[in-house]
Amino acid sequence: MILNHLWGIYAHPLEEWQTIDNRHESLAYSLSHIMLIALFPCVMGYYSSVYLGWSIGTGNPVFLTHESALFIAAAMYIALIAGVFALAYLAHWMAVTFGAEPTFT
């Protein structure tokens, strides 16, 4: 999906968007990319809040417990995926509103 076309979108966007339009990916392929990409910030947020911590000013660093960081990371993962679906639905709704005939894939 988008990972395969990342350089083309920056280097020659017009041709790359035509390539993306001509090559329709399956829903499972798209969902696997979404689930993989959404995992990165959740894992990094978990790691940084449990092992690195943060400090405000010159105070002692603040760390989260394993359980609370895991809960926050899981909630973040669900929220990211829900946000992608909400944005996709909004784009689909707007396309139909303006007379296009889009598909979800």
C-alpha cells in the first residue's frame, strides 16, 4: 500500500497517484499496513514512558508503571486504528457527496 509508494509520492506525485489508482490493493493488505504502522507509536510510547521517563524542569524523572503504560498503549492503538477508519469513512462520504463513485478498497 502506501509504504510501497512513499518515495514516488515525494519524487513524482502525479504519476505515483495514477499508479496507486490503477493498482487496487486488497482490503486485508491495506489493513495489515494500517495495523503495522499504528503499532510503532504505541510501542515507542510504552517504552519511553516505562524505561526512559520524563522530567519537567529540574525535578526527578517521572515513570509510569508497566500496567498503566500497557493500558495507555493499547488504548492508543485502538484510537489510532479507529481514527484511520473514521477518516476513511469521511473521505468516502465526501466522495459520494461530490458525485464520485468510490470503493472502500
